[in-house]
Amino acid sequence: MQIHNLKRKHKNKRSVAVGRGGKRGKTSGRGTKGQNARAGRKKRPEMRDIIKRLPKLRGRGVSSLKSLQSKFFPVNISRIETLFSSGDTVSPKTLAQKGVIKSFSGELPKVKILGTGEITKKVIISSCAVSASARTKIEAVGGSVK
């Protein structure tokens, strides 16, 4: 009998594998407890949650509170009394020529004639909005509103 023919009486006893993460020890390289240590963890980034909670800006954007309709430019009857003579036509074009209103981006604004003051001259008002009190004062003098 030679040394390579020898056999053991009892086979080699292998140590039983225990699931403690092999050579990594304690936390197995995960470094912490709780949700971070668990398998299949899916933590959302905090900033994403903050962004999701913010209300979205919808509608017309920054100028959502600004009206789409252009505003009327107010002109009082007392101003017409001083600038125009009897028989003249009052319109946005003539008011711009007299320097009462200015054009915005190449267009004349809408004009509304208000009833503040008194009028004695007979004038013709065209393509202007007119308040009820101004209309009665103009028509009482003999003027007309078109």
C-alpha cells in the first residue's frame, strides 16, 4: 500500500453556510438600517416629491390676470368744451390731433366720453362710447351721438 491509496475513515466535514452576508460582515455593505438596508428598495428623490406637489401654472401664463380687452380712454365733456368749437366732430382721430389721447403701438385707443362738467357747444360724436349722463347733456344742447 502506498500513500496515494490511503482513504479516510471519516469524510471531510464541511461547515454549514449561514446567511450572514459572506465576507462583508454585519450590514453586508449596506451601511444602515431601515428602508435603505432592505432588498429591492426604491426611494424616490426628495426633490421630485416637492416638484410634484407644486401647483402647475395653467391658462394664459404670466399675464393671466390682465384683461384681453383693451381699456377705454376716458375723456370728460368739460375737456371737449374747451378743445372743440360748435359743429365739430369728436372722434378718436380728432382727439389724437388735439393731443388728448396718444396712439399705443400704432393704434388709437378706444375712447369713452364721460359726463363730468358742462357743455354748451353743439358737437357730433362718432365712434366713441358715451356714458348715459354725457349722452343726455350732449343731446340737450343739440349735439348728436353716432
